[in-house]
Amino acid sequence: MENFVIEMLDIRKEFPGIVANNNITLQVKQGEIHALLGENGAGKSTLMNVLFGLYQPEKGEIRVKGKKVNITDPNVANDLGIGMVHQHFMLVDTFTVTQNIILGNEPRKFGMIDMKRAEKEVLELSERYGLKVDPQAKISDISVGMQQRVEILKTLYRGAEVLILDEPTAVLTPQEIKELITIMKSLIKEGISIILITHKLKEIMEVCDRCTVIRKGEGIGTVNVSETNPNELASLMVGREVNFKTEKKQAEPKHAVLSITDLRVHDARNVPMVKGLNLEVKAGEIVGIAGVDGNGQSELIEAITGLRASEAGRIMLNEKDITNLTPRKVTQSGVSHIPQDRHKFGLVLDFPIGENMVLQTYYQQPFAKGGVLSFKNVYQHARTLIQEYDVRTPSEYTKARALSGGNQQKAIIAREVDRSPDLIIAAQPTRGLDVGAIEFIHNKLIEERDKGKAVLLVSFELDEIMNLSDKIAVMFDGDIVATVEPGEINEQELGLLMAGSKKEKVGGE
Amino acid sequence: MLSTRMINLIVPIISVVLGLLAGAIIMLIFGYNPIAGYIALWNGAFGNVYFFGETIRQITPYILTGLAVAFAFRSGLFNIGAEGQVIVGWLASVWVGASIQAPTIIHLPLTIIAAALAGALWGFLPGLLKAKRGVHEVIITIMMNYIALHVANYLIRNVLTDKSDSTAPIENTASLASEWLMEITGYSRMHYGILIALFAAVIMWFLLEKTTIGYELRAVGYNQHASNYAGMNVGKNIILAMMISGGFAGLAGAMEGLGTFGYMSANSSFTNLGFDGIAVALLGGNTALGSVIAAFLFGILKIGALNMPTSAGVPSELVEIDIALIIYFVASSYIIRWTLLRFFKKEEK
């Protein structure tokens, strides 16, 4: 018999109206990285919440190290050595790293917290597993990558032997992802087993030993990663063939729609972030801005869309000056914006999805007349868009909050594209989405390009940039340092440019 | 399975019953007869036409202060300043009511508008500071309450009168009081204000739920970033929300000035109408209809309770505890709802 550390056998979990998990079997070997792959809403999180004791299964058996267990709540899971790192971190921002790690499990001396010993323990733990952290730093002062390491240390501090990582790379930059992969590898060397919840095939191919696929609540099976390829995994997950390389015709760029000259923008702390940038986007082409997060991309987009004042320079849309206009004026001039943070900017989560679809146009006919809203027309419009863009929602009256990330994004794209703008700004349009939704969104953007729209794409995913762009503008330290065509550069070269190396090395224009 | 509608109906009833039970236990512990106590409460609110009239009179300003707080809340603002807005509204209504001579058809609307404008002005300042400088509205509105109280007292003593503690009575042409309403309610102080309050509730509902202004206010209330992204002027909406909120509270002041009293006295302390409005709004789930219903509950308890010490001998301190308990249980109806849902879910299996 094989040495399984975790076995979930024929798990069934129902919610009113749906079967979230139906006879799913997951067997994790000691010391392996086991991927749990599935689309958004396939039932991955439900299955893990069953393992972590947050839900009780209707049917099935859980065994830890061959012994049948009954995990009634997360404390039981902790005692069994199961630790979970959630996608959204559970950290106290104003506490230090050490305080967060020991929270609820503090070493004491005379009834007081022995902070010295705690810091020593945290340091030992972090050295043993190669998780670099500063024990005395405040959570609010450290990077997202380091916060994640704190979360992992928290579980290890509690004696976890099996780590569940829920979409750990969704919030990380490419560099941080690399570091995380190194960490995962050193963890399994120390005998820790890892369950990695993800829908990123590349990561699975890179670090995982085996992969269990679930689709629409059903267990599809477990494969050895060494014996499979991304295409097979994707079709197992989605249930049909998936195209990674988005099919597209040669671009036919026409007149310039957006032209930016010598733009300078400061961030909220008044630090210059965009430093004399020039950029042009033509009708009928997709210009992708490649760059590491924090090189002025956000400020650039905010300046174009009127969310942030620019200090100097000029932004022209169809030969009309839109520099420092209000967001409403910019929108009316023909700019659509798919924002990077869809929860913060893209949606009013507590509004019904139908009302979200008129967020910029609510005051115009036919949605309003004489200042009074016509809900009939608003929801009629929503129904059309929901159908056309395949937004999966129980109804147009459902609150945006209740939709999955992919469907929220589809709703935003429906709204932004439907306005029929001249320029579409798409910032990280597929962040955190599964391959099915990514494919849909990529096709939509190309479709709009082919209709003669100008598309400005900002993404931290090199794949996406390489795949979609007709022209790649590399942004580094507030300026465009190189403009290349995707055919004449590979990912390594692009990576070098993004890191600030000179473009002479690559050839370029 | 209980339908959501049934649960929405059952929960408030259960919570009131639980509140009454808890109050009964307290009365029993201290040796008073809870049944007699509650009969006194009922009679105090509805026992005869006079009490009924007084209850309606009390409900009137509660509706308006409840609307004021609820309106701000729906726009993402916490208006603690309804109290001060009531005071300035009261003062403005009495001032205009006593100092101008005009026929009712002009005079009465003018005084009411003056009260609403005064309240709106008192809401404008915190709104402006919040919108332009990001100062938290709770702090400013609390301060504005004290300013209103003491400025009103100064004006009453030094400007409106010569060192007197209360203003001259308003002209009859500015009065909301009605011979007829008083007569049929055994000479209670019930006045036409209740119609204004109910109309204001309709206005709030329509403005918030049906108009583009309301759409913007609600959007700003939920998510300022998304509102800004969508091209709404967040600052303008904050100021507008505070002004409309203050306007409702100012009207509550007019109810006292033009309806109940017909004058204004210098106050050593707050009227509490504005502060009770916070509870009314929260109890009513920050909706217009909810605020009206909650105002009825508050008004009934407040007036009915006056009868408990005299008719049932329950000391007024204990009465206050009782009333607090009932409100507490209604406010925590969330727990009751949760228990109900859990209970029925279990049963289904």
C-alpha cells in the first residue's frame, strides 16, 4: 500500500440546490506537491474546506496517515497537522510578523508573552524552511510575497505537515512566484506535503508531482504531471479543447487614436512615477505594456482616464486634448476602462449586476429620463449583455458580490465594450481567472481590435502580453524603454528589458 | 420551508415578544406586576384618544430624524448631527413663524422651508469638510450639535427676545396645529406634521430608489472608488447627502416649533430627537419605510411608558430599562433570524 498522508475518499458535499462535490477522491502522498486543478466554481475550495473542517461532507471518508478521522472544525484539522493558507490573508496589519505567527499560540513566561523566545523560534523556523522574513517588521510595511511567507510560517509554527495553498500565486508578481516555487520545493525536502489549489497550468507543470482534476463538482481523475502536458490538463479541466495561442489575424493599424507626449504623473505621495512618457495606440491594434508592477503603469492609466492629475505633458484622443479632464468627460470622449482592481473600481459590489452595467451611463437615455431611472430599460439592457457576454448569474437582480470573479470580469467587459468606445484600456483583464474565461476575454479584445478599436493592454503576465499584443511597449521606471513586436523577441529578452537592461542587447526597433 | 417573506414577517414579531418577556422578567425580579405594567404601557399609548394623539405627535419628529440619519447612512455617511440640525431647524421655523406677517398659504410653507434650509446648512458644513479635506463627519457633526445648542440659546436670549428664556409664540398663519385634530383627540397636541413626515418618507424613498441622484448617492455610499471611476463627483454627492439629511432633521425641528410647541425655549440640554433618530434609522434598516415603522415603535414606547409609573407603580428607572430591552431585542433581530433559519434547515433534513 502506498504511503498516503491525506486521503479523501468519495467525498460528497451538497448545498441547497447544488452538489458542490460529487464522489471526489483525493489522495496525497507524503512529501509531494499535489495540484488540485479546476475552473472557478468547480468545487476546489469546497473540497478543501471539507478537509479543513469548515464544512461537513454528506458522504465519504477522510483518512490522515491511514487513520480514519472526523474533522469537525479547523482546530481538529490543526491538531492533525493540516494547515491552510487562504487566498486572502488572515493577518493583523498592525502587528509584527512574530506577533502574527504566534497569535493564539503564544509562548509565555510568568503569564506574559515571551517575545524574545517567540522571535527566536520564528527565526529558526524561517531559516529551517528557507522562508525569509523579518520577525520584527510590521505586516502593513512588508510586501505581499512576504505576507504570504508569514502565512506559511503561521501554519508551520502550529506544526502543520500538510499545507493547503489556495491560489497562492494569484496575488504575486513574477519574481515572487519564482521565490514561492523555491520555497515549496524546500518545504517538501523537509517532509512537508503540499496541496496546491490553482488553475495555472504552467505552475503545475513546473512544481507539482501529481494533479487531481475536478470539473463541475465531479472528480475527473488524478494524473502524474511528468506524464502529461498543459493541453491535456486544460482539456481535462474545461471538458473541451482549449486554445492557448489565441487565433488572430494580422493587425491593420490605422490612424492614431491615443497619443501621449512627454507625460509626467506623480503618485499619491507626490513621487514622480511617470517620467516624460510617449506612447501611441492606433485604431485596429493592441498595444501591450509589459513591465514589472510598480513602474508607473497604474499612474499612467489613471492619468489617461482622469482619475489622477498629470503634472505635465499631453494626452490626445482622436486629436482632441483630454489631458486632466474629469473621468466623466474622458468616458464621454470615447474611452473605456477595464480596471485592474475590479472590486475596488470596477463594480459596486452591493449593487445588482444590472445596475452595475449602467455605472457610467445611468443618467443617459434610455436608462433615465428627467432624472428618473427607468429600471425596466436598465434591466432589459442588462439581460441583453448577460446573454451576449455569457455572464453566469442567477439573475440580473443578483448582487455583483455574489458572482464569481470570472463572471464579474465578464460583466465589466460587457459594460465597457458595449459602450462602443474608440479606446479600450484593459488593465490585468484576466487576473485570477481560469483558462475558459481568459480565452473568452482574449477573444473579445481581439474582436474589438478587428472592429477598429484601439486597445491598450497592461499586464504583468508575459504570456498574455506576447499572445495578444500587436506591439509591445516595455515600461520601466516611468518610461517606455523599448517598443518591440512580439514576433521579434522571446520571453527571456522581454524579461531583461522589463528589468531595465538596455534594448541594444536585443536589437529592438 | 418558510418563505423569506414569512421570515421577514415573523422575525420582528418574535423579537418584540422576546423583548416584552425580558422586560417582564426584570419587573418580576423587582417585585412588580408585569401584566399590569404592560397594560399601562398599552393604555398609555392607545388607551384613549388623548394618548393616541400624543403618540402620533411623538412619532412625527422621530420619523423625520430617522429619515435624516437613514438617508446619510445610505450615502455612506454617519450623521450624528441630526440633533443640532433639529435645533437649528426648530429655531429657524420659530423665527420665521413669529417675525413675518403673511397668509397661511405663504407663511406656513416659508417657515417649513426655512427649517429645512437651516438643517441643510448645518449638514452642509460637515459635508464640505468631509468632501474637501477628508475630515470625518462624525467628529464635525458632534461638534456642530454643541454649536447649534449654544448658538440657539444665545439667539433666543439676546436677539429674538430681551433676556427671556423662550421666544414669542408663532403667528397662527405659520402653525401646524389644528383645532380639529386637537378636538377629536381630547385636546392632545397632535398636529398636521404627521402628514409632512409621511410625505417626507415617500420623498426619500423616491429620491433614493428611483432617481439618478439617488443612484449616485447609493453608489458613493457603497464604493467611492468605483463611483469616481464611473465619473461621478464624489465630493459633490457627499455634500448633497449631508444637506438632504440635514434638511430632514431640520424639518423635525419645525414639527416641534410649528406643531407641538409654537415657540422655542432655551435648552440646557439636547432634545434627544436627533440621537433617537440614529436608533430609529438603524432599527428601520436605513430605509424610508423601515424608519417610519421604527418611529412608530419608538413613539409608542416613549409615550406609553409615561403611564407605567402612575398606573402600574413601576418606577420610571425600571420603565427605561424595559423600553431599552424591547429595543435591544428588536435591534438584535438578526440573531433571531439566524436561529430561525438554522432551526428550519435542520428540520428539513
